[in-house]
Amino acid sequence: MSPAGRALHAEWTKTRTVRSSGWLLAGITILTLGLGAVIAASVRFDGCAPQGGQCDIDATRIALSGVYVGQIAAVVFGVLVASSEYATGTIRTTLAAVPRRWLTLVAKTIAVTGPVLVASLLAVTGSLLVARTVLPSNGFTPAHGYPALSLGDTTTLRACAGTVLYLFLIALIGLGVALIVRNTGAAIAISLSLLFVFPIVATLVSEPRWREWLTEWAPMTAGLAVQTSRGLETMPVGPWQGLAILAAYAGAALAMGGILLEVRDA
């Protein structure tokens, strides 16, 4: 087996045999699907529109809203793929077995990528199916301007595919931050703060230009712009542009983590 194959096999074995991995991957699916179902069941067309009026609720975004909590499991999974080895000291064994540290980084990235993409795909598909069933019974019908959610619609397909990529990129941010700080608690705190603090600060800022800047460049709000199917012209950042901003955060975290993995002692 080649060095790359050995590194990947080792990382996959470690990920697969750690009990928390299965729980966290299940958490991505269950939390995303569960919260999305609750929110979809709680909104009604007649509650957002006056009699005979129009409703501006984004049904696609409602269907995928569970990602706000499901992403926490994705972050923690990404963090633990790296930080658990530093906590137990087994990172020394890993780096002794794979002296080319960039191979370790690539293997860990792949070990995060595959499982998170599968869990995210299940979560998004399930959320769409639930919303497709629930929302019409709550008044979101073609007669009210809300056709049934379908992957045959390019906007819905973009929102669903983008949400899967969003969860994947969030997990990579967790992996990168864990390689930087080498501590589970600190990595989780930093990653979640990066996601949630920017939007909170944006709501407290009164200056419109600063608020727009914070919204546009915050990783969570920028990344989740890909879910938007209505009012795109009012968004501070476009769907794919926002996802590109999130990808830049993930790339920067992985690059910095890779550099530190290369130059620091285990």
C-alpha cells in the first residue's frame, strides 16, 4: 500500500472506531431534519399574509432551517478528528507512521469530507421531503405562489446542494481550527464563535454600512445565502458568492493548520 493509502486507511480506521463519530454524524442528520420539520410545521401562510395578501416567507429556506443547529455537530466532528489525537498523545504515533505531515492533513481532510457529505445529504434530502409534505397543508400551495418543493427546480436544487456543501465546509473549519489550537474545548469554542458571534454583533450595530459588512463577511450568514430563493436582489451577498466566502474561511483554517502541523513538534 502506498504512503497516501496507509495514511488514509489509518485516519478512516480511527474515525470509524471512535464511538462519538457515529453519534455526531447522526446528529448532523437528526438535528437538521428535526429542527427543519418543527419549523416547517410551525409556519402558516395565513399567519404571515393579510387576508388576500402576499407572504414573503422563503419556503426553501424554511425547509433547510435545521442547518442552524445541525452545523454544531458538523463542527464538533471536524474538531475531534484532529484534537482527539492531541488529547491522547497518539498524534506522535500518527506522525511517526506518516512522516510526510501534509499526507496526514490530506488524509484527515478526506476522513472528514466523506462522512459529513453523506450525513448532510441525508439531512437535506429528508428535510426537503418533510417540508414538501408539511408546507402545503399549512397553506403554502401553488395557488398562493408556492409550488411544491422539488429538486427539479434549479433554485431549490441550488439551495439543497449548497446546504450540503455548507455543512462540509463548516466541518473543515472545525478541523483547521483544531490543528491550529490543538485543544478540543478551545477549537469548538473558537469555531462556534466564528459562526455565531458575527451575526449577533451585526444585530447590535446601528451603522447600516457596518451591519451590511458584518453580514456579508460573516461565515454563517454568507454561507447560508445559498439557501435563499426569494428576494435575492436585497441580499448583501449572492448565493454562490457567499458560499465562496465560507470556502475561503475553511481554506484559510486548513492552510494555517497545515503549516503549523508541518513546523511544530507533535
